[in-house]
Amino acid sequence: MNYKKIDTFEKVLEFNGETMEQFNNRTIKMAPDTFGYEKVKAIVLAMNGGKNVTSGYFPLFWNPNRSAVRFSYSDYKFVIGHSSVSCRLLIIDAKRTIYAGETFGKEYSEYING
């Protein structure tokens, strides 16, 4: 399947062979950040065509809460804050990475902000 056809979280789950009901039942008692992590893992698996990868890219997206500055790497310059997270959740190429960041920013924010 063309990764650009995966444009909703429901389609992510469909690609991975799971329904929204199954996902919700499996994650019902999880903490909000763990629930977000499960969503991001599903997105990464779908963007990688069902493969787990050990090298690649992680999505860049706008974090509306601006809380990510305290994660793994930060660089602050007078008016610019930058943070890098999710280095284990890699996507195989830059095009898919850009697409995931643009399409699933809400889900990544749920993971980071809980």
C-alpha cells in the first residue's frame, strides 16, 4: 500500500491488521503517555510498510504545548527552542518522515505531552 493512502489513525490500524475497537480495548487502562506511545508505534510500523527499522529519520512536527524542550536534546538561542525526541521510532526515508509529521502531529503530541 502507498504510504500516502494512510492518512488517518484508523487507516494506520487497518494497515497493521487491527481495528479501532481492538486498539481501544488493548490500551484502555494505559497512562496517557503510554497510550500516545502505542499510537506512535503503530504509525511508525505503517509508515515503514510493516517493517521494524534500526536506522532512518524521526518526524518533525509542531508541538503546540512547547513542553518538548526538556527531552533528550535541546538547543536554545535567544528566540528559538529545538528538541529532538523519539529516536527509537524511526521511519525509513525522509519523504515518509515529512508525511508522518504533517499528518499525525496530534498523535505525536499526545505521546510527548501525555
